[in-house]
Amino acid sequence: MEKTKKIGITADCSSNLEYAPFKHNIKITRTCIYFDKEQFVDGIDITADDFYKKLLTTDIIPTTSAPTLQEVVKAVEECKKEGCDTVIHFPISFGLSTYGQNLKQRIDDLDLGVDFHVINPNTACLMQGYQAHLAEIMAAKNYSIEEIEQECHKLDLQTKIYFVVDDLKYLVKNGRLSSFKGYLGSFMKIKPIITFSEDGKLITREQVRTQRKAIERCIEHLIEETKDKKDFVVLVAHTGNYENAVLIRDHLKKIVPNAKRYEIFVIPPTVGAHVGNGILGVGYMGLEGIKVDL
């Protein structure tokens, strides 16, 4: 009889697992955030609340670096100490960073002492975290690596979220918006609605004047895309805007009453550094056909 593998799960701190609405034993690899010469390790030196408060007091647009190989090795070693002979790692979407893809291509050279796999979640934040959580649940039930990857991909295809960008300078800084369009958009109070493409990149879905109308448009997308769904979770995201996120969640409970749950999450600093403060997002995670309860 073939020995059952014990699978450990690791994920980058872009996965929101620091603030997850569920219990887990997923090992987190850390990124660094830089405010000019100041360096902070996400989740160790700075929390999401402190990060967004800091953004309000500085003109510096922070930068980030991917988790180091040493971070990955450290997480794998933690799994090995718990008896794992196989590890699945969930980096941020390959469409947002080449780090995960590079790591996947180097697996044979790493000599980590385990059967190591990298799954591209094609997303970030809590949506990424939920894929890692799904993998952890399935691993505990002795599902195979192939089955876990298939289910994570299925979950990704049923998940969609729309973010309203408040401060356009972050999109300009990161090359997703030209300086002229950024200036014009700020002058005309235009708020881009961004979402994840099928290949996990952040793209502009549309542009709407004023934040209120942009949020209303996101809610329209949510209502239209979930009208025939029977099993789904409503997601509300924010960066330093918890009070308004609560108002949106409470409103969605009234107008989308058939959701399984309504969850608010803060976008982690390593992602927030690229989109700025004041973000609000509305989306959903479909659960139909998923093999385990999530």
C-alpha cells in the first residue's frame, strides 16, 4: 500500500492569511516594504492598520520586494518539522509578480528535501488566501496534488472582485496609468474600477466619475454576476476604510440576501503599497462544485 503523503501549505503574506476569517496552519513567507530608506517586514514590523495610517502622513509611495528564497526555505523547514514530505506554495499571482513563476522554474535546483509544488492562484489578497485554505483542507482529507490544484483553479474561475481606486498616483507610479491620464482623472474626479484578468493581472474594467457612483457600479456587477448562483460568499475589501466597508457589507446583506457569508477584508500592505489608501472593493467567491466545505 502506497504511503500517504503529508502535505504542508505555505503562502506569501499577499494572501491576507494574517487577517483571515478562518483558522489555519499555513506558513507565511514575508515581503519587505520600503518607505525610501525605512524598511518594514510585512506582518512583523508593520500591520495593515499601521501601514495605512502611515500612508496618510507621508508623500512617499512605498515599494516592495518579493519574499527571499530564505523565506521560502524557512517556511518549508517549518512544514518538515511537522512531518510533511510534500509542500504546496501559493505565491501572489504570476500576473502581478514574476517571483512565483521564477520559483516554480527553479524547483529542481532548490533541493528543499520535500516534494515541492507552486500553484499560481491568478489572484491576490483573501482570494489567494482562500485557495491556500482550500488546499489545506483537501490535504487533510488526503486528496492528491492534482486534485488540489484542480479545485483551486475551479475556485479561481468562480471568484471575481472589483476595486474602486481612490488615489490615482499609485497607478501612475506603478505604470498602470499615464501621468496625463492620472492628472486628468484626478481633476475630473474619475475613479477607475480595477479587477483581475483571467491571467491574474490587474486591469481597468471601466472608469466612473465619483467614488459613490463607482461603488454603485461595482455592486451592479456583483448583483448581475451572482443572480443565478446558489452557493457563494460576498467579499468586501478596503485599504484603511473599514467604516465604509461595513456600510457596504450591511447594504449588500439587504440587496443580495442569498449569499452564504459576507466577509470584510483589509488588503495587506504588500499589495496596498501598489494601490494606495481609500480603496473599496466588492466581489464574490463561488463555491458550487467545490469538493469540500469552505
